[in-house]
Amino acid sequence: MSREKLRALGLDLPLLPTTSVGSFPKPNELQQARTRWARGLISRDELERLERRATEFWIRTQEELGMDVLVDGEQYRGDMVTYFAENMRGFEIGGLVRSYGNRYYRKPIIVSEVRWERPITVFWWRFAQSLTAKPVKGMLTGPYTVMDWCFNEYYPDRRATCLALAREIRKEVEALIEAGARIIQIDEPALSVRPQELPLAREALQIVTDGLPAYFISHACYGAFEKIYPEMLTLPVDNFDLEMSNSNLDLLEHFKRSPFTKDLSFGVVDVHSHVIEDVETVVARIRQGLEVVPAEALWIDPDCGLKTRTVEEAIAKLRVIVEAVGRMRAAIA
Amino acid sequence: MNLILTNAGSYPRIGDTPDEQILRQTLARFDRQEATEADIRRAEDEMVRRAIAEQIEAGLDLVTDGQIRWYDPISHIAGKLGGTKINGLLRYFDTNFYFRQPVLVDRLVRECPLLVEEYRYACSVSSRPVKPVLTGPYTLAVFSLAERAEYRDLERRVEDYATVLAEEIADLAAAGADLIQVDEPAIVLDDVSFDLFAAGLRALARAKGTARLALYISFGDVSPLYERLQDLPVDVLGLDFTYSPQLVDRIAVEGSAKALGLGLIDGRNTKLESEAEIAAALERLLPAIRSEVAYLNPSTGLEFLPRDRAFRKLQHLVRIGLRFKR
């Protein structure tokens, strides 16, 4: 079903396509430049020059490794919610809030009506796609997660906030498709937060994707997905990209009880561990994935964005994925 | 009625100015092996001192150490116990915050006091009384994975957590804590066992000596539990009103035999509540409480807010609370 959709979009992907969830670590020079830019010591142009250089580095790296569906690496983003809040109307960027351990982010505050005014990610998608013949995913954060990850001082409730965001985020999806993106990933890591709100998340994603010609992936991680499974399969996307390895592949048991009916991007390496998995471990995980999803429906990637790893660790983890997939393809053939 | 203005637990461990980021930087330097554990301890001490100073400046009567040293509400306690190892990340209720899940690999034992030193330090830098806060046995048990076979049984997990936490309660009481807060948010989840939850609290109550226990519950609607909570062997019930639209009415009608911790101010959103609405709720609640004291506090710890907003929330709480103080 989804293979047909991919082909109709002009995409002929190999078996077990390899991809990434979105973010890659920023090289040191870019990290330092971001700090200097925040202090007003370098110009926006200078920062952007380094962001382009880092994006080129990651596109080249993914090509050299032999990845099939590429990402731009999000070298221009701070984090997945704040970046969109900074580039839409209606938000104020708040102070630092802890997300876990020693990690913090600037949680936006919705202070007035949210409005999409101009393309946000299209410039970077175009730039990344211009560097490669492989498909590059369009990447954005979904309305349910933006709602859940912002303070709200304007809308009466969560539902009104979420649906208003959905109507605006759809405009970004339309702009990406207009630019030529055929695979679009909508990150919804907050999906399992309040299981009773799954219908709201579905309604919002429907607004974002309805009738648009693209293959839609939704990424989610570090939640209690067993609580929204199998209901989550009713969401209007083609592919779920799920963190599996950090939680010992616990979800597989649920997929055995109730069939997973969409394409699955299967997280085979833990992005929160410095340890580089060996190829055998990843091959074993892929085999376990194949027990619940047919080979035509299985994509292989890391659990989540690799931005918390070092550049070397991120590349090493991707290399293991490509090698393991190579072995599996040979075994299947 | 004596209305005591207090905090419900955590306070931000970071802020926007460079001197409010020393703990983050020290932890990052420690990861690069450029700082020692003693450096971390000093940075934590400094941020505890600041958290307490800000709570006092805002006007609170009773403060906490801000749980500045806590990696998260689960692994900070579980990780200090023998018999555990710490696993991957899991979202903490419906917040944007993640905790590390403990795995029980061996029999749970308390090899040393968990929070007593932290409590003593907080007292030493506070001009106001300090309330120690710990996570309760039921919540720790629910969020722990069992590698050891006997712990696949939730009852055994609750029992053993309760045993080690009872020792801690006794030590905190001996160290001078007059009021000890026990957080049990897991009781708002689906499919809970109220009996196991109550049994865990009974074990803690037996160990409290002359201290009083405050049970705090957040992140869910507590109205359906309200009657049964009144029967628990605790001295104060801390309730999160932000999830419980019927709760003010219910308490106004049924009253409360216990002192209440009134979580009327939302500790999770930056928006400042209408002063008139909170005051109207207090007008109805306070006469219904058949106790000498009541507590006014945010609905949760304040770590979910940026530092400047957390401070403003406390100021807002104090502004409203002062109208009701004797």
C-alpha cells in the first residue's frame, strides 16, 4: 500500500530504507558560533554560513555512509518546538526549563493568536535537497506536540490551541510540497502524554495532512505508547517512526498481539548512550522488527535525533545501521 | 485558621543569568572530566541557597530546598538505594520532563540516609523552616521495573520501598523535620491499587515519631479519591486543584477533617491566575477545613516554569494568601 504511494510519488526505495530521525550534532565551530551570535559578537550572515557548511557536511556524510532517505540535520535549529515558535507569530520565548538531567530548553509562551507568516523550513530543505539526488525529508513538529510543549496564556484550552496550530502548520506542509518535498515527517513525541486526547491529535494531524500529496511519517519517542496502541494506527500518516531500543524493544510485544498496519521506522540504536551498538545487535533487532512488520513496510533508523551525541558517535551509530541493513538485505535476497 | 504559604517541592535549578547557570556548567564540565564531584556539590549548594533565598524573598513561610540536587523525582531516591540500577528515559506524567526508570536487580536496601544531609544543609542556609520532600513508596514502585523475580509483584515492591523510606522518615524526623512531604502522584494513574498505596503510607506513618506527614498528589483529578484520602494516616493532604474542577465544591460541602495543602495556583503554566477567582475559592475552602492550619502552595513543584516566572508565581501566591492570613 505505502510502497505504491511512494512509487506514485516517484520514489523507488530499496528494501529496509535507512534514514535518520532529524537532528545531528552540531560541529564545534557551529556550537561556538551560536554562542557568539547570541552575544552579538558575529553577524547572522556569518552564523548562516557555518550552518550551511555543517548541513553540507551532514548531507555528504549520509551519502558516503549510503543512507537512503536523508535529513538536513537541523543545524539551524535550537530545538524542535522553540524553532517553530520563533518563526511564527503569537509566541514569546520564555526562560530555560529542564527537559531531563542536565538538559534544558526555552519553553515558548503562546501570548496571542498563532499565525504562520512565511515558510520556516523550506529554505533549508531546498538547500539540503540541492546537494543530493537522494530524497531529503521535510521535517516539522506537529500541532499536538507544539501545543503540549508551550505555555498557553491566550487560548481557552488545549483543544483550541492545538487546532489553531494545526491550521497554521498545514501552511508549512503546503509550502514544503510546493518546493518539491515528497516525504514529510511530522514529529509528535507528545502523542502518548494524555491517551484520552488521541482523538484531538488525530483531528489536528488530519487538518495538517488532508488531501496533500506526500508520504507522511510521524516520529514519537520516550512515551507510554502501549497506552495508545493500537488506536494510534488510525492517525492519518503512512509511517510511524518509533524509539524502540532505549526501551528494550518493549513495544514489539504489543505489535505481536495487535498487528502493526502501517509502515514502521524502527529505532535500532539508542541515541542516549555513548556505547556504539555492534552490528550483530542491530541485525538481531532488525530481525525482531521483521517478526511484526513485513520487509516492504520496515524502515531502519536511530531511536531519535542524534544531536545529543558527538559527531564521531553519531557517524559510528549510522555506520552500524547501514552495515546491519546491508547484511539483512543480502540475507533476504 | 492559620494559613501557611509554602512551596510544593521543586524550584528551578537554572536561570537566564550566568551565575544562575553554574550547576549546568559544572555538570557539563564534570562530563568532560574537567570538574570533580566536590565542584558539583559546591554548585548545588549555591543553587540551593539561591532557591531558598528566592522563596523567602517572595514571602513564603515554609520553604523547600528546591530539590536542586535531584536528577528527577524517581531516580534521585531509587538510585541511592542498594539493589537498583538506573535505566532509560520515560516521560514524567503529562509534563515535558523525563525521568530515568529504576530497575530492581536485587533486594532493596537503604545503605545510608538518602536526604538527611540535603535537609540539614537547607536548614543551615534558611531563615525560615524547611520542609523535606520525598517521593512515596507507591509511586517509586509503580515506576520501577523488576529484574528480580519477586519484584514482579507490585505489592512486594511497595512493601520494600516503604520499609526503606520509613527508615528515612525516622531519620528526617530525628534531624528535626517537623513536617515531611511525601509525593504520591502515581495514585492518579489508571488501574491503581489504593490498598497498596495506603499500606505504604501506613508504614511511613508508623515511623514518623513527632513529625507530621503531608501527602501531596498532583498531575490528575483527585476528586474521586477524596473520601478515601481522608482516612489515610497522614496529617496534611496536598491536592492539585488544576485537574479537579469539582474539588472546591466537593470540599466546601463535605469539609475536611485534615489540614489541606491547597494547590490552587497552577505550577505548570506561566499565566497568572485571576486573583478574584483564587480568593473566591479560598473563601469557600478555608471555613470547611476543620484543622488549625491550612497550606497554600502551587499545584506542583515549580521546576516546570522558567525561573523568573516561578518567582512571579510565588509572589502572586503570597499576594493572594496574605489576604487570608490571621
